[in-house]
Amino acid sequence: MVFILIKNGNLKPIFEGVFTRLHSTTNFIGLEVFAENLKNSDSKLNITIRPFEETDINALKEELRHRRLVSENIPDCYVATTKDNDTVYRQWLFKHQVNDRLMDYFGPIFPKLKENEAIIEGVFTHPDYRGLRIMPNAIFEILNQDQYKHIKRSIAFVKEKNIASLKGFYRVGFEPYIIRREQWRFFKRKVSFVPLPSEVEKSYLNLRSTIKN
């Protein structure tokens, strides 16, 4: 992957990755929704949900983002498409059967899933289709498939400054419950889960007030 970035002259992600691993602290807001609180949020574009296919690679103008995760073939990956079959969104829904594979790939960044829990990860919307509420609509439709009726609780982790994603998850009914803190010091990562600070909870409440139906 690094070789491809260098070959294409795209050095910015390389430098950002190095500086991040030298010294950084990043907070991710842990979000959760219980099945009974799941809300539908109609997108401004009619979409259809289907499993990810090989032809969807690079369909979202995401360059190398998620390329390794795609190659790992960890189930389940879904996309949303338009009536013209254009791929506009992709995400993974991980269940408890892949706990070990998640640890091998991501490290200790997720809590261990129970049988009735799932993790939403790798959310990405095509840049040309953002602002159309595709993400919350797609999450709702994916979780409401018959094979996921047993899922009682779904979780996700979002960078605290990623306002667009936080708004999207709120529209589906997600609420903050914990903070995941990732600290990098000279290429060594430390992951910890800490109680939700009151200022983060207040910030999320303020965010909700800005969201229009």
C-alpha cells in the first residue's frame, strides 16, 4: 500500500501516518443503539442494499481506504446502490463469530461481542453523494434484514471531531456510552476505554439540537 502511494506521488497519507504513530492521542466516541430504539431515516436518494462484490472495489473514490479490510474478507460487508446501480456507500457489520479475526486485524480497539451484538465499521459514502442521508438509511436497512433480527445491540466508534458521521448515527438512534482513547508514542499504541466525560455528553446533546428532520 505504501508503495502504491509513493508510486502515485501521494505522500500526504504517509507523512500523516508517521506523525500519528510518533506522538498522538485520539478519542473515539463509542455509540450504541438497542434494537427497540432503532429509527429509520429516509435518505434523499432511493437506495438498494446488497452484499459487497469485487466490482465495488474503488467504486467510492476512496483511493486506498479500506483496501486491506476488503482483502481480509471478514464478513459481512454491504453496499448501497442507486437505481442506476452506482455504488454510493459501504460498511461492514461484524458479529460475534469474528471476534478473533477482529482482534488479529484491528488489535484491541473493540469490546468482545456477545451473540446478540454487532459492530458497524468501515462506513464510507461516495464523496459525490454526501449530504443525502444515505448513511443512516443504509444502516437502518442493513440492521433490519431478517438474518440480523437476533441483534439486540449495535455499536460503533467515531472520531469525536467527525461531526457528519456522529449526526448520521444519531439519526438511526445511536447514543454515546463510552470513549475509546488511542495513544501513539514512538510507534507503540495504547488503547483504553474510559467513561464518557460530561463535556462529551454535553457536546453530543448540543449536536443533536442542530439536526433537522
